[in-house]
Amino acid sequence: MKIPMVDLAMQYQALKHELDNAVLEVMQDTRFILGPNVNLFEQEVADYLGVSHAISCASGTDALHLSLLALDIQPGDEIITTPFTFAATAEAIRYVNATPVFVDIDERTFNIDPQAVSEAITTKTRAIIPVHLFGQPADMQTLLSICEAKGINLIEDCAQSFGAHIDGRMTGSWGQMGCHSFFPSKNLGAFGDGGMITTHSESLAERLRMLRNHGSRVRYQHEIIGYNSRLDEIQAAILRIKLKHIGSFNNNRRRVANTYNELLKDLPLTTPDETKGTHHVYHQYTILSSQRERILNALQDADIASAIYYPVPLHRQPAFVSASRMPSLPTSEYVCEHCLSLPIYPELEELQIQEITSMIRKVLLD
Ligand SMILES: *Cc1c(COP(=O)(O)O)cnc(C)c1O
């Protein structure tokens, strides 16, 4: 039985009628840019995440870039982040000619280690960007208190964590800004690119609204240099429908993760950690194994997908080597050499999970 990493067709089929109608309505209405669905979607996301403002933009990468511009980050400023993430987190730092300072991660959560963050702070440090990797919230209580004590900005990369929370407080509502992605395969996925910045700050929200739309508050009055980075009205209409189901999508991801945990628990591999008090939303289900090549190959032979997120930490990537302070980061390097992500999506069924885990069992115990 063929099993992909994600199956976007099933979600479309389930909501087809509503989604088709929403797209048709936008086409008939013809307000394609910054129309009513964009406004409503921003309000609905702000309500869902418990923030005062949500400003949509063209992608998660742009959300990160715009958030650094909104803070007026300057060339040479240092931004502390994790090397175990998608490249976009650090690319955004380079777009404003700031220096990414990579620090090591916690082996259990895959997220940035607050102790390592503390040790990396210098007089040039302007912000910290934790990533809630794979849907597991980073240790926000500790990071927030570090940032408050030092007067440093906290920007959350929530591209993989829409709907995740710590004791009920949503990711994207902890820092000065939270950056979200609606890339199709993310937990809340559009039918194309899309992004969002959430914030409690009225002044940051105002700056972000200008930055995403040519530096303009009033048409043809350009106060600052801005960009063309807007969420399409069609995408907003689609996302408004999917947002109503995000709780159920995420709970189904959690169901899949729990089934995996149960079926893998006696095997010599490490299943993902869910820190006490956190609501992990399992954008990925990622195990650690010294046998990952054998597992990957056996699954591939059975037409079952699996993927290595991420094979090379960013401090070892050519794009970032010269621009970053680059110590050795042993935990990140270890995790990159042992991680393997298994198929996960809300519609993945018990029987499919059993097939996947019995293949892994065979590889490890035969
Ligand atoms: C997907 C992703 C991004 C970028 O989002 P896009 O919408 O694809 O630009 C940034 N950070 C992380 C951790 C991501 O997974």
C-alpha cells in the first residue's frame, strides 16, 4: 500500500464543496488584493491565537523578513537562532544583513536550548528567533524571561506550529511577533504561498501593514520603503474555511502521533518528546535511529515515504558558513545524522500506521 508523506487531496475532497464555492465567489467579486476575506481572515486568526493584530503577507519567509524590518534590524546586528530548521529562518536574517548566531538544540525537543542562548548573548544581540520545530513549542517561558531581562526582541518562527500552545497560550502570542506560513503542506495550508505575522503591538502592526504594501498607509502616499508582500484574496478565502477545522486537523495529527508512539515504544529508537504542559501539533513525526538508512530503504521498497528533515544543520551550509559565528554544535549535528520523519497527516489511518511500524519493527528486530 502506497503511503505518501502528506496527502493534500484527502483534505480537499472533504471540504471540496465549500472551498470551490469560496474561490468562485472571489472570482465573481473581483476584489483580488487586500479584499474582505483577507481582513476577516486576519481578524479570525488574531482571535484564534489570542493576539491583538494579525497581518497577512505573501509567505512565511516574508513574515520573518518583514518582522526583522519592523524592528529596524541593522547590518551587523546579531540574531540568535537554531541551526536545526528550514533555511528560511536564517535567510531572513541575512536579507537584512544581520548576523545569524546559531546555538545548539535540546536533543529531546529538537528546539533551541535556552542555556545556549544565554551564553551567546553579546552587546550586539538584537533578537532571538526560536522555531517551534515539527509543531513542538520551544521553551518560551525561559526564552521570554531571558529576553525581558536583557531587553532583546523575541520573534517566534511558527511556520510548523499553527495551533500549538503551552498551557493554553498559543505559539505566536509569546514574543514581539510570531511568523506563520500557509505553505500547502503546513498544518494550516493554502493552495499556494501565504504568510502572517501576529503581534500584540499596535505600532509594530502599523509598520508591518505598511511594509507589506509599498510603505503605504493611504494609497499613493509612501512613508517608508515597503514591499509587495500580500496574501491573495483567493488564498484568504480558502484559509478561512480551513481555519474552522484546524483544531480537528491538529487533534488528528496528535492521534497519529500517539498511535506511532504506542506501536514503536518497545523498539530501539527514540520517539518524539512532548514536553509536559505543551500541545504539540506534529507538523512532523520525527524519530532518531542509528539505523535510519536501513529503515528509509525498507520503507521505500514498500512504497512508503519517509524524509530526512534536516540532513545538514544551517551552520554547515555554504550559504551561512561565512556569515555566521560558527562553533561546533554537536547536538544539532548528531540529530541531523539520526533523524527520520515518518508520514503524518490528519487523515492517516490506523492500518497504514500499523503497516509503517511493522516494517520498522522488521528492520530493527530481524
Ligand atoms: C516553511 C517554513 C518557513 C518558510 O515558510 P514559507 O511560507 O515556505 O516561506 C520558515 N520557517 C520554517 C521553520 C518553515 O518550516
